[in-house]
Amino acid sequence: MKEHDEHDDAVWRALANATRRAILDLLRDGRKSTGELAEAFPELSRFAVMQHLKVLAAADLVSVVRDGRTRYNYLNPIPIQQVYDRWVSRYMQPWTTALTSLKHTLEEREQEGDASA
């Protein structure tokens, strides 16, 4: 397997988890310490948050900078852009917009039919 494919796999694995996506959403607003991130997820232990950060760092989605005992986590959006460029943008054709619009129209008509029944 090529190194590029292994990196893509790591990014996809990291993005596949809802908690990790939520962490990335928090980091989009700016750096956060590991403690701040742990506070944002009271249902998780600090160790669990650190494990999620480890997966994100392995996929290069998060950069960590230490300042004394504090670990600051920064979003690195480049791997997400690379996934978009390599995979998502290929499937974004003008006809996908038309099909999505058609799908929404048909769903609305179906809901209107259910409401009048």
C-alpha cells in the first residue's frame, strides 16, 4: 500500500468518529488546551479525550504544541482539504446538484401527500 493511501486511511478513520469530528469543530475556532477539550466532553474521561487527540494527531489533523505542562491543540485543515480534492470534488458534478434538488422535491411532495391523507 502506498504511503499516500495509508495517510488517507488514517484521515478517514479519524473523521469516522463523531467525537473526533466534534473536537475538530471546537478547534476550528482556535487552539484549545487538552484540559479545555476534556471539559467540553464531560461524558468522557480526560484519558479518552487524549486517545481521540492521539488519533487526530496521527492523521495530521491536529498539531500539538507544548507550553510547559500545557498541551495546546491546533486544527490542521490541510488533510481535510486533500481528502476533498482527491475524493469529494471528483463526485461533485453539475448533475449531482440537479439530482439532490429532485430528491428534495420528491420528498416534499411525499410529505405533503402524507399530511393530506
